[in-house]
Amino acid sequence: MEQAAPDLERPLQPAPLEPLGHPDAGPEAAVGEEAEGAPDEEDPGDRTMTENNFCLKKIEISVSEAEKRTGRNAMNMQETYTAYLVETRSVEHIDGPSVLTDSLWRRYSEFELLRNYLLVYYPHIVVPPLPEKRAEFVWHKLSADNMDPDFVERRRIGLENFLLRVASHPILCRDKIFYLFLTQEGNWKEIVNETGFQLKADSRLKALNATFRVKNPDKRFTELKHYSDELQSVISHLLRVRARVADRLYGVYKVHGNYGRVFSEWSAIEKEMGDGLQSAGHHMDVYASSIDDILEDEEHYADQLKEYLFYAEALRAVCRKHELMQYDLEMAAQDLASKKQQCEELATGTVRTFSLKGMTTKLFGQETPEQRESRIKVLEEQISEGEQQLKAKNLEGREFVKNAWADIERFKEQKNRDLKEALISYAVMQISMCKKGIQVWTNAKECFSKM
Amino acid sequence: MSGGLPKALPSTGPHSLRDMPHPLAGSSSEEAVGGDGTPSPDLPTARSFGDKDLILPNGGTPAGTSSPASSSSLLNRLQLDDDIDGETRDLFVTVDDPKKHVCTMETYITYRITTKSTRVEFDLPEYSVRRRYQDFDWLRSKLEESQPTHLIPPLPEKFVVKGVVDRFSEEFVETRRKALDKFLKRITDHPVLSFNEHFNVFLTAKDLNAYKKQGMALLTRVGESVKHVTGGYKLRSRPLEFAAIGEYLDTFALKLGTIDRIAQRIIKEEIEYLVELREYGPVYSTWSALEGELAEPLEGVSACMGNCSTALEELTDDMTEDFLPVLREYILYSDSMKSVLKKRDQVQAEYEAKLEAVALRKEDRPKVPADVEKCQDRMECFNADLKADMERWQNNKRQDFRQLLMGMADKNIQYYEKCLTAWESIIPLLQEKQEAK
């Protein structure tokens, strides 16, 4: 199920079509229509490497630096922002050296632009998320300031991660805009805007919680949407509590530092006990300062969770798009059905449905046979058009479902892999913390034994 | 010593007064005795100051450390004490088995006191009595009264804020029991206090209340004489060593206070950490319910955190029950020691004042009146007892703190080991099935 990268000159094309009798597709959506396979467009099943292919094997991407800049914004006011250096290296041979091929500076808003573009052009893909715009889930030692060097550093890593995710996605990696993002610094924004993707964006997607009554929802998507909501909720909760836990743990360790000073003062008045107390105090200082590194490592775990918090949002977006598609389909089918009925009534003379024409006819007199004929003709044209559109919509819908579901499966496996790794590394962090604790207290105990 | 001597024989003080020849007077034993009461018929009088021979009121042979003696031999015996481990100990006291008594007027706890001894002061080799806190309090007062030149160990705090602490909770009772046990053991280990009559009665009497009511003034001679020391004399100069002890105790108490506050703060932070942990773990469980392949790993993490929470709770309980009370005990100890130091100052002040008064009168002969001699004896006795006790106290303090701090380190090690085990055990769970997929 390969998809050719959208050509910038051509308007948005639907994905290559393949016949699919999806069991869950709403029966009304396929009202009377049997999906016929439109001829396959070229189906490059073997992933030919075009020059635009940025699948991970071929290149290395890194966001290596962050720099504070000042410039003028759209309203010609001075602003400070951070720019990130995006470097691309190509690897000619496996295990061979990598050669720097491209290097340019991007700011966060450009990353956002890229992502928004991808969301519009690949509605069936779970698009990788960006790191958070503003620092959230901070515990007291972390800064919520966007200019704070630690935040900037973690964001740098997050942006790099985003690019790597896109580059390793079998479909997204071929996108030309993505390619240009990595290779063409100037004018990139204009090119993206020229695609007109903002116009194509369905404004209804912005209304996240507006409900569209879909008569035959796809159960799988409904479940998936529900799952993504729950996942967002549980990870948010987890991150919030984790931040509080980090805060408390910090407090516990730091208070122990006070022992260092008081033991030292006490040792001054003691004879035999003095040395033991003094050296034990030193270990208490070591203990107290060890928490800083420990918690810094843990932030990495929090970032991994955050990525999936935002991924859940992306997942939800796909479900939402499907919902809207389904809704549009049902509306179109409904409209077609009502037109057909009107046509039938006109032809047979029976009035079953209310129509304005019918009313006026009653009020102002019947129309001439010629008038009726012309009306029937118009309706028949409309019906024919509607049937075509419905067919297209059906196929589009089925294709969407197929492709989306394929990506969702890919995403699920990625998620399970990544989160397991994250949990393992978290456990490893905890183990390391415990071992350090044992070490310090064993040292202290030995000092006490020499008192 | 059997039979002949009255049971009310005091165990210290007067012997040393009588035995020590007065430094100002000649070596006549009569003068040394000074005429304040007839010596016990069985008591031999010793001549030499600093005699290494143990003076025994009961006339028996020295049985290791069982007998009181002159202050010099007291010091010697202290040295002997250090060399002796449990083998030649002849008195063992334990506090255990707390029981709640519900009466119409009140509810209270009693503890069983078990005594095993080969000392002749005890009629039976073994005793078992029940005592309540009040009784301990009474004992301590009596010891302070009758042995004012010695350092009396502290009791756990008497009053507890009602509503904050449950007087009948297992933890509180156990903490108190340990402190009471320590109290009695410290007295048992003391070469002078362990022979105190009140202590003996406390350990053995079936009806302690009846004895209390008798109100017998079983003061030692020194106790008696120190009791009458009037305050109001200005101390000229404190001997260096006692000044040093005073300063030491001041700083010591200060540092302990700081440590107490730090320890309390740590426990508080740990409890708050525990509260958050107890919310944190279950969220992984909630998440687990949403997932398929991740369900087991997430549930495993949740269970692991539950184990860590339990371990943390055990740590905070231990610190509250075992660490803090001992710190507080030592703060009380040093407070009571400072009072004894003050009393010593008063005794010295009185002596100096009287001596000066005599010097001023300048009678025909610088014959030292008896009461001035008494003052001097009193002072020197006090100094000697206090010095000996301080040395003993310093040694014990060192042991106690060594044990206390090692215990604290141990508890923390155990906590981390429990957590380590928990986390290490879920690594295989987290890693499994990845290959199987």
C-alpha cells in the first residue's frame, strides 16, 4: 500500500485505489453501490528508492545545536526565539562514514508548520508529535521558562526525535516538503504555504469535541478513539503524579545534607567519636547531592511518556477524520436517496415527500408536462453526479480505512516496543538509584562503626 | 551479708567519708569519723587513702563488682567493670510483657520486670513483678533524692499529648517499654546505683504501693547531707574539668536537638513522598487495564511500586519508634546531668564560703571546725562520684550512639535493598515476549 509522494503542482490526489469490501463499512454509505475496483495506479510495492527517499537507512538526521536569536516578527516587533541546527548526513555504505550533506537552522514554528502540513496531506497517518510548546508537568526544581537552558535542551532532543520518527515512517519519509525542510533553508515557508494546505484543512477538525451524528460508526474506530482518550487521560495523570513524586524525593535527599553539617559540628566536641562522625557526615553530603543527577535522568523517562501522550492526540485525530469522512458519506448518501425519491415521485405523480415544488404546485396550480420533464431531467443529472460522487466517496472511505488501519497497526507495535523500552530504562534507573543508596549508607555505617 | 545488718544499710557515701582520713586533720581515725553516728560494728576502718583493697560492708570477700567501696576503689572497680562482660555479671533485669489494665477509675499499662541475681541483697535468685510508669517515675525521684551525686538515667517522657499520640497503641507501648528497659539496665550497670535500696524494693516488692506509703527516708548519708545544702552561695571558680563538662553538655544537647529536628524533618518528607507514591503506583494499574501487550509490564511496575511503598513505610515507622526516642532520651539525660552539675557547684560554693568565714575569724588556732570538714568531704565525694559517672557516661554514650547511628544506616540499607529486589525482579517480566513477538 504505497503512496506516491504528492506532487506539488497537482492538487491533492486521493491515495491509489484498491477494491475493498470492508465488512464494517456502513451499509448506508454503500447504499446500492458496489465498490468497483478502479484500476490501480502504479503500486510500487517494492519501495523504489527515489532521490527523495529518506528512510532511516540512508541518512542520519540530528538537531545538534540550539541558539538564541533575536529578530522581527510579523508585526515588525522585536522578539527573542531559539533556533535549532538541523544537520543531515548521508551514509553511503553500511558502517561507512557519514558525510554532512545539509545543515540549516529552523525554529519551533517551522517544525509546527511542517507537522500541520503533514496532518492535512496524510490524514490517515498517525503523525509523530512535536515536543511540548510550553513546559508542563514541572516539579519545583524545573523551570517553566521556555528560555531555560534545560528546557531548550530537552526540546532539542524532542525535535530531533520528531524528525527521526518522520524519516523512519515508510510513507512520510518520501514527502517532498519534508525533504525540503531538511535541505532548503530559505523560502521553505513560502513553498509550504503555496501548497494551500491550510485551505484544505477541514476546519471542523478544530472543534475537537463537537459531535457529528454518524449513523453507522465503524466500531474499530470508535473503540480506538475511546482508547486514545483514555490513554491521554492516564498518561497526564501519571505525569502529574510523577512530578509530585520527584518533588518529594528531592526533599528527602536534600534534608539529609543537614546531617553533614551537624555531624561536623558535633565531632568538634568529641574525642574518640569525632572522626567517625565527621566522615559519616561527608557521606550524607554525597547522598544529598546525588539526587540531582537521578532526577535529571528521570526527566528523560517523563519525555518518553509525553511523546506518547501527544501521540494519543495524533491517534485521536485520525479517528476524528474518519468520523467526519463517514459523516460526509452518510450525508451524501442521504441527499442522493432523497433526490431519487423526488425523481420517482415526479415520474409517477405521487407525492410522498414534501417538496417546495410540490407545495407551490398545489398553491399555484400544476405544472406543465414540459416543466415536469425538465425537472426530472435535472434531477436525473444530479442523481447521476451524486452516484459518481458517492462511489468515489465510498472508495475514498474504504481506502482511508485500509491505509489508516495499516498505519495504526504499525503505530501499535511501535508504541508497545517503545513503551516497554521506556519501562525497562525506568526500572534500570530505579535499580541504579537503589544501588547508590546502599553504597552511601554502607559507607556511612562503616564510619559510624568506627565511632 | 546476711541477717545482722539492718536492711536499711545505705550503699555509698558514708563509708567513704568515714574511711577517708581528712586531708586537713591528722590521720586519727576518730577525727575522720567526726562523730556523726556510730560506725556499723561490722565495718572495718581503713587507714590508707587510695587503698586498692575493696572495702566491704558485709565482710565477705570481693565478688567481682558486687560491693560498694571508697571512691578510689570505686574508680578501680569501674576499671574492673570495663573488663568484665556478662560472665561475672550478677544482676540481670528485663522489662517486657506490657498489659493493659482497665479499672473503673483509669486505664493503664503495666510491664513485667524480671530480675535474676546472685547478689546477697536479693533473698531469692529470681523475681517477677509488675510495674507501671508511675512506679518508674517514683523510683527515679527516689534515686535522685538518695544519690544526688550520681547521674540518674532518664525516663521516657511522662506526658503525651492526648489525641496526637495513642497511649495504648502497640507502637507507643513498645517504644516506651524499650525505654524503660534501657532505664533499668543503665541502673543495673551502675556500680553504686544498682545497690540502692529503693531499686531493690522496686525490683522485688510484691506491694510497691505499701512501701511507697511507708515514706521511709532511706537517704544515704550523702543524700541526707546534700539535701541540706543551701543554695545562695556564689561559686568562686569552677574546677576546669567540671567547667569543661558543663560546656560539653551544653553543646552536646544543642547538637542533639538539631539532629532531632533534622530526623523529624526527614521522616516528614518521607511520609509525604510515601503519600505520592501510593497514588503513583495505582495509575500504572489503571493504564494496564487499557492495554494488551503492555498490560502485564504495566501491572508489574504497579506492583513493584506497591512494594517500595511498603518498604518506605517500614523505614519511617522504624525511625519514629527506634531512632527519635533514643535521641530524646539523651537530651533529657544531659538536662538532668546539668542539674547535678549545678548541685555540685552549690556544694563547692558552700564549702568555700564556710572556709572563708573560718579564715576570716582567725581564731587562735586554725582548727577546722567539724562542719567545714563535712562540707569538704561532701564536695570531694561529690566530685569523685560525678567524675566517675561522667567517664562511665561518656563510654556508654559512645556505645549507644554508635549503635543508634549504625542502626539508622542499617534501616536505610534494608529499605534500599527491598526496593532493589522489587525492581530487579520485574526486569525479566518487562523484557519477556519481545523475542516471542
